[in-house]
Amino acid sequence: MNHSKKILFIDEDNFQTEMRSQLLIDTRQHDVDVVDSFEEVVKFYEADKYDIVIIDFSRDFGVASLKHIDAIDPMQKMITISADEEYSEQKGCDYCIAHHNRRRLVPPFPFPELIRYVENFEVTHCALKNSFKV
């Protein structure tokens, strides 16, 4: 059974982001807020509690957003979207999962992969777990 989640989606406001967020709403009945600036991240995150934060780590405001959220709640469930060479935690995937409750998706990824991460967060591991530096 699907349990609706409140999701903060931090990414550029573009067609791909809008499609992903709308599919999360339409097909899974999740409540999704899309923000596309650091100022909006601060406003939305401090005003509400989110089950999961999805953040495109490569955006110019992505790192600042991640650090802001981490300072408030280091165990916030978070899905980071980042390319091979970008890491939200240099100590590696196991450390990140244990100390920051994050999972990582590497673009491009199919929409069902995002759904799997959102709906099975606790049992999902980063796609490139073995490639992380330790």
C-alpha cells in the first residue's frame, strides 16, 4: 500500500523537474514542493517538515541547500542527484547512509528508479555504492 510522503524537490525549475514532480503527485499521490533557489529552500524547509528531500547536488544552490538542511537535521532523509565525480560526503556511501541518511542517484536515471528510492528509502542503497571512496 502506498503511503503519501511530503517531498521537497530542490532543482532547477525546468521541464524534467516538473515532469518528475508531477508524476510523483499523479501516480503516487505524494505531496511535492519544487523549489529552485536557496532562498526558497530556506523558506520552505523552515516552514514545514518533509519526509524526503530530493536535491540536485550539481545546481549552484545545491551544496548550500544541502549544508543548510544538514545543519538543521543531519538525519533528514535525502536523495541526492549527482554525477560520478560529485559526492555529498567524501567519507563514502556507508558513512553517508549511517550519519546523514542520504541516498544517491546518478543521472540519467529512469523515473521508476526515483520512485524506488522514494518509496523504499530505508532498504535502498546508492547505485554506485562500491565506487565511493572510503
